Amino acid sequence: MQTSTPFHKILIANRGEIAMRVMRTARVLGYRTVAVFSTADRNARHVREADQAVWIGESLPAQSYLNIPAIIEAARLSGADAVHPGYGFLAENEDFAQACHDAGLVFIGPSPQAIVEMGNKAGAKRLMMDAGVPCIPGYQGADQGEGRLHEEAHRIGYPVMIKATAGGGGRGMRLVTSHDAFLDALRSAKSEAQSAFGNPEVILERAIVEPRHIEIQVFADRHGNAIHLGERDCSVQRRHQKVVEEAPSPAVNAELRQRMGETAVAAVRAIRYEGAGTLEFLLDADGNFYFMEMNTRLQVEHPVTEAITGLDLVELQLRVAAGEPLPIRQEDVRWEGHAIEVRLCAEDAYQGFMPQSGTVVQWQMPDTIRVEDALEAGAEIPPYYDSMIAKLIAYGRNRDEARRKLHAALQDAVALGVRTNQEFLARCLAHPVFAAGDATTGFIGRHGEALLQIDEANTLRAHALAAAMLYQTDSPGAGKGNGVDIAHRLPIAFYMEVDGKQCVATLVNCGGGRFSVTVGEQKQELQIIGQQAGLVRFSCGGLIESAAFTRDGGVLHLQFRGAAYRIVDLTHAAQTQGEDASDGRIRAAMNGRVVAVHVAIGDMVKAGQPVLTLDAMKMEHVHTAPVAGRVKSMSAVMGDQVAVHRVIAEIESAEVARAA
């Protein structure tokens, strides 16, 4: 057995924040780094910050970050002798690991055989059952016919979970609660799995209602050493994608941690695993745990483990890949304090968490906590990749201190230009169920209405501030004690579009930067004290506070108390008649690519019937008929890249169709 495989230059076969994260540790250890990039990422930070960079294809993942020959060629061109896959894309692809080995490159991860054995959900579950590890009842057979899967779901009993065998991150996963809903959910899951992972195979599992999602971090080397670094609690999820992660788990005591850790270590020893890995379990209310899957890579949430152990997990990956033995024994692992991480995503929580893309006009992350990101003002968030744009991680001596720090940092973070889930994350942290440590996988589903409740008082105050700032922009002398103040002390109506909705504010300039602003039925007495460096200081209702802002052409971007607003002044714009929401036109809900067309021109459809499916940031979004009638036109075809709000189809109402 070869015990040493030295390397000197690492190609990171990934993008964004994980590419930056790997580069940081690689530099500390003296390695040179190579970035790869698609056309969409040509100006990205990870490209600039690497020692070298190589273009590997067009923007779609299949043409670039999933293009194995292009990545291998990039390594040859740059002289890289090792490859770090990051997470996502090809990180758990055995063909990629094998291609690296065949090209003489060190793959910083497990062997292709280990990825085959544990990276595939069906195979991993069979191995774990053979090893006596408790597993959820289900079906992981080779027969993938719809009829067989439908029969197996009936045998298992509803609710059942459909899971893509080749992937993770919630893609290709569906919860099915009834026999009648199974086939539609199966087809959707298989389509999404094929798109995301190139493999439509699925397994079925009995759904355990509202468990905790607990995962164990493991490390193993080629010398026979294997350890675990404790658990992470990833129970706060939406659409089976993790939103908040923490370590240690509020539900795991020392005895349970030892049992789960020993189970995980025994599993990796059984397959002679090498590198970083994570075994994921469901923990029920009675303390029973069941194996779900193994991720044969570094996890997105690895920073919380680093925070409480003091270890650099990327450094451990690099040392193990170079043939060094693990530098720490199990008895030396210590867990101190508490860490919580949230995933900041480019998505609109108030529009069904639709993925967002576009230009970041202001980006300022807090320096009070750890932040992993690769963005800056002026950066483009493309529509082709995962919606996660940053991770915010807080550490405290105890859980409440970590939660408090992270909540404050979220409110201070400034991300303007593209909508994010920032406010939603802050509400998750502040919710009493999460604060008490009682959140399960049903947390968001059970408390979603409260988590998405708009704070009307904050919103009214932000609208009033926006009106005053727009007034000062239109009247540069306002508030300076000159004639402008005197001439404009009559009420002025401001027509604004705030996040796509029209709003009317009536403003009276009281002089000296003071304004009386009425929004709806609420009057606010407000004074703008000063503006500088993207920050406005103002007083409202006797309370002095600040808001971040930036102007992008005719748009005012404002961030106040952790909530972002996009304001367009319509006061001087030509008034247009709003379109009827039931006009039959179907508009793209996000920037995306057409991956399925379900109807043809002339077809009769029911209201709510699927018409077209878009893929945005590796998630599929079905667009349905708004009214019953006949398909009058289709303005998008398979493979088209469409912009948000573009009309992609039109349904002629049933009454009109009959008259014709």
C-alpha cells in the first residue's frame, strides 16, 4: 500500500464560497491553487483569488462544473497534481474520482470504490443493513419500474419518502402522503434527479414524522485510523434542504453521542474508507436513530464542527490525501462551546422561496462572526447554480450566546440588489421553539406562517424613510433651510413600487430634514439626520437608528432591521393600467431554463394543470394554467433560457374558446 502521495498544486473543481474556503487552507499549508470557471463565473472572486484559473465551458453545469474531461484537461494545462471537489457537482461522482486517478491526480476524497459503496443511497443502505446498523424500512431494489415502485410504496405504507440514490441537498426527494399522489411525485423526483445528478434512480423509505436530522462527522486515513468528531443537528430544513445547522445537538447527550459515533466509525472501518465523510441519521422522539445515507465529501456545514473542536477539516483532508496519518486520536477530540450556521440564499421567501439571480449592488457582511462567501458589490449571481450565496457561523460559550450573536449578525448583514432569505433566517433563530432547542424537521412546516409574517410596523417605517429619501433626491436643497423648504411644505404624494407592489405615501417637508409621512392610515414623524458611506441615520417616533442603502440608477435599495426593500419612484412615471392576474398569461416566476413542456398549442387544460417546467439553481418549478381553457400560444420551448416575468404561454379562457 502506498503510504505517501505528495502533491504541490491543487485544482478546486468547484466555485463560489467552497472554492474560496479550500484556497484559504491550501495557502496556509503552502500549496498553489487553481480555479476553474464557467462563462457565467468569468468575473467571480474565486477566479481572481486563485494562483491560476482555467475556463472549462459554458454556463450550464453540464457544460462546465460537471464536465469531467474539461476539468481533467484544466489540471493538465495548469500542472495541478491534486483535485479537491468541494461539495455538490462532482464531489460524489465515482467516475470523476476514477478519472482523476487515471490521470495521475490525487483525488482529495475517498476512493472511487468507497463512493460507489457509500455515495449511492441504495447501496449504502444495503451495506449498513448487512452490518447491523439500524435503517429505515423501505425499498432499494434495482427494479425502477413505476409499477414496482408504486407497489413497494403501498407495501411500506404512507407517508413514504422518495429519494434520488445519487444525490443530496433535497434534490430528487419528495414526501408522498397518499397512493394517488405517488406517480406524479415519482416522475418529478426522477426528472429532477436526472437533471441534477445524471441518474434518475430512487429509493423509497417510510417517512418518520418530524424526527431530528442528526449527522456524525467522521475521518479515516489509509493507515487504519478512524475517528468521529461528534454530531451536527440539521433539523431545520425546507424542501429537505438544510437551512440552519448546529453543533452539538440540543437532543444528543454524551451517551447517545458515543453510540452514534461508534456506529459511524465502525461503518467507515468496514469499507476501509479514507478522508472526510458524514453519516446521516434520523433520531425519533424516543431516542432511536436510523441510518439514512452517507455523504462521501466535506459538508456545507463543516464550520460548526470546526468551531467546537478547534480543528481545520480541510487541513485534515489535505493531510490524509497526502498519505499522512490522522494527527489526532479519538480520545483527544474535545468539544467546547456551541456553534450555529445559517445558509444565506438568493431566494424570495415571500414568493415561495423562488430562486433569485442578478447583480449584487451592496454586500457587507459582519466582522463579529465567521462568514464564508465569495461575493462583493457588483458581483453577478447567475441562475444556473445552487441558490446558497454565503454561510454565517457564530460561536458561543453556550447555545444561547451563539444564537444571540448570529441573530444580531444577520440583522447587521447587508445584501442588496438580489432578494435573500436573510429576514427568514433571523426569524428562525428568534422563534421560541428554536430558542428552546426543540426544533425538528417539521419546524418550518409547522411554524411557516409565523416565520413569514411581515412586520407591518417595520415595513411602514421603511416606506416612510424611503419616501423622505426619494424626496431629498428629487429636491437637493430640502432640509438645508433654504427656499426649497418653504416652497414644498404642502403635502406631496409619492407613488412608489416597493418589491413589485405599488405604495402611496403623502409627505410634508417640515424643514431641517424633518418630514411628516403618511403611508396608508399611519402617520410617521421622521427626521433624516445624515447620510454617508451607504448608511442613513434617522429618527422616527423618538427613536434614532440606522439603515443601509444604495442607489442603482432609478432604484433605491434599502435595508432596515434585517429586511431589504427595493423601491422605485413612480411619482413622475406615466401611469399604466395593471394587468389582470387572471388574464391567462403565464409568466416566468424566475430566471430559468425550460426543462419540460407539458402541453401543446390547442390543448384544453384545467386551472392548475402543469403547462411548463423551469429549472433554476438546480431546482424544478412547475408553472400551471391560471384559468381553464385552450392553450393559445407557447413562447418558450425546451432548452430556452427565459427571464423572470417573461410571458411563456397564454391560456384562452374556456368561455372565449367555446365562442371561437
